[in-house]
Amino acid sequence: MGKNNSTGEEVQNKQVILKDYVTGSPKESDMYIKISTLKFQVPQGSNAILVKNIYLSCDPTMQFQIRKAHKHHSDYYTPGSPIDGFGVAKVLDSGNPNFSASMLGITAYAAIYEIGSLKKGECVFISAATGAVGQLVGQFAKLIGCYVVGSAGSKEKVDLLKNKLGFDDAFNYKEEPDLDAALKRCFPDGIDLYFEQVGGKILDAVLLNMKFHGRIVVCGMISQYNLSEPEPLKNIMQIAFKRLSIKGFTHRDYHHLYPKLLDTVLPYIREKKIVYVEDIVEGLENGPAALVGLFSGRNFGKQIVKLLHQ
Ligand SMILES: NC(=O)c1ccc[n+]([C@@H]2O[C@H](COP(=O)([O-])OP(=O)(O)OC[C@H]3O[C@@H](n4cnc5c(N)ncnc54)[C@H](OP(=O)(O)O)[C@@H]3O)[C@@H](O)[C@H]2O)c1
């Protein structure tokens, strides 16, 4: 917004608009910045909330909104309207006394503490491990006392996992000629729990390296999102041979756990037992590039857009 007042005057509002449904990988040119005006005050009697965004979150799942094929998705997108997502905002005016804000982190918390049922000493593998969700999942698993290995797409990300986030081991999946061999090197006795975020070739290799009765928690499959046809899996029969359990989930089903998340995580943050790596770009104009960059691994940690206000 372009002006700081509270008198109901008109102010500038910037939005990232998608031109049309996207097929294949999203590109910066699929989006444009629209500047419009809005009233700085909620109309009398309305239960609307007027917020000033401070930070916006860039999430891979935002791409589900923008594909025609995903009509089942509750956030089904209409071309020409703004892309929505999570963020941190200041409430400027509200006609709704019951409104309360939420925060990120629930995905990792639900995965480890509710779905994964992790036990001390178990062997855990995490793909896309330096990302927004992966870095927290890994640190939660370490705090429980597990052996934790992550994969990521660059040497710098592997160094981050081993030297800052406390993972026991890590590898760059882009430089491993044989993913099966890489997993056997890190898990000679197999994997108890795989936290799945990537799909495709990594999942296929993981299936060969799961322990009997191992669990796979499916958070996402980012390598498949922009393909016109999903990659086939060769090792799918391992699910039966090894009596594997596979559980998919969405954070939307676990928002009631926010109080538990805060009880668990805030002491860890205060005691500096958890760190969080963020990649902050400045200005809404850089939002489209930040969103597109998630699909090539350009982001180093949680991707955030910091909005600049005049
Ligand atoms: N179930 C839920 O409720 C829920 C909630 C949030 C997120 N998710 C899912 O969780 C996953 C991670 O999300 P996030 O927000 O934490 O994003 P993120 O990990 O911060 O960013 C995405 C990362 O994915 C990796 N990547 C991108 N394309 C890839 C490919 N083709 N093959 C392998 N890795 C690739 C890149 O890391 P590298 O450089 O390491 O390749 C990139 O940095 C996504 O699948 C997302 O859809 C699910």
C-alpha cells in the first residue's frame, strides 16, 4: 500500500496476477503486477478485515491453484485474480472480532509428532531437506534422537544440512550417479521413515532401501508437479514385499494442533535448539521470480517475499 493513513482515503494496492492457467513449469512471464486502489477502511457493518502485508510466503503448493487440471483443489483459481497464499500481516481495520492469525510450521509438526510416530534411534530420510518444511522435520527428528539424513540439490545445501541443521549425513542428489547406492551408503541397515517431498527417481530408490514395516509420510512430490505425465515408478512392489505403510497428509487437517506446536517449538527456539533458514527477497516485483525459483531449487531455505512500503 502506498500511503499510511486511517481515514478511509484511497490507497494503492499491488497484486501478483496470473494471466492464464499454467501448463508445464510456471514462468515469470505468466504473471504480472497489477496496481489498483482501495479504501483504507472496512465499510460500516461489514465483517471484512483490512490488512497490510509485511511478508508473503512462496510455497510450491501455490502451483495447484493455477492449473486447470486441479479443479478438485479447494483454492481453484480464476485467471485474472490474484494468487493467494500465506503471509504475515498487520491488521489495520477489522469488522470481525473473532479473527485470529495463524503461522507456518504445522506441516512439519504434524508429520513428525502426529503421523510419523517417530521413536528414538530410528533411521529417517528426508528429501528437499533444506526447504521450508524439510529443515524443521529434520531438526524435530534429531531432537527425538533419530539418525537423520537429507538430500538436497547443491553442495552449499548439503553443507547447511551437515554443519548448521545438525543432520547426521546428507547428499546432493543431482551429483549422485546411482541414488540407490547413495542411500545404501547412508543407510546400510535401511530406512525406518521416509519423509517424502520430491517423488520420482528419489522415491523409486527409497522403495529399495526401506526396512521391513517401514513408513513413508507423503508431504508432496515437487518433481512431478510440472510434468504433463507423472514419471512411472519401477519399485512399487516393494510396498507389498516389505509391508510398508504409506500415509499422505495435508497441513489443512492439522490446524487444531497450533497450540501443541507452539508449546513444543517455542522452548526449542528460546533454547536455540532449532534454527530456521530463510531466503528473503525484497519487493512484490520479485515475487514471481521467487515462486518460479522453488521449482529449480534457487531458494536457500524458506522462501519469503518482504514487502516494501513507502
Ligand atoms: N502436505 C502439505 O500440507 C504440504 C505443506 C507444505 C509443503 N508441502 C510440500 O512439501 C514439499 C516442500 O515444500 P516447501 O514449502 O518446504 O518447499 P521448499 O523445500 O522450501 O522449496 C522447494 C524445494 O524443492 C526442491 N525441488 C524443486 N524441484 C525439484 C525436483 N524436480 N526434484 C527434486 N527436488 C526439487 C528444491 O530443493 P533442492 O535444491 O534440494 O532440489 C527446492 O528448493 C513440496 O512438495 C510441497 O508441495 C506439502
